Amino acid sequence: MWQAERFTVVFVTHSVFESVYLARRIVVMAARPGRIDADIAVDEPYPRGEEFRTSAPYAAHCREVSGALEAAMAA
């Protein structure tokens, strides 16, 4: 549906892997007070299939998001 209509979707998840697989942009939130701690672009082509999930770029994006999440939790 998104590919046909190109509307904005806000998807909330706690899964780094799911966010990297689905998103073009990942916003990492920090707690107390809730605020944006990181804004990460995932500039990979769609559709993203199984080959993307096993690729080096996918792993690199996952590491980047995981690091941003760790930093947000430590702040």
C-alpha cells in the first residue's frame, strides 16, 4: 500500500532488526523526558527481501541503530 500511495507511516517498534528492515528513517527516543536522541537514515532500495536481511549493509545499519539506542539509554 505504501509503495502505491507514498503516504507517511509512523511505526513504533522496540526491534532494531524490524526498524532497519522496514524504515527509511529511524528516530531513536531517549527517556525522561522523552526526546529525540538520534535520527538515522536507511537509504536502501525497496522492496527489501531476504537478500537484504542477510547483507552487510543491513548488518551495518543494525549496528548503527543499536549503538544509538545504547547511547540514548545511557543518557
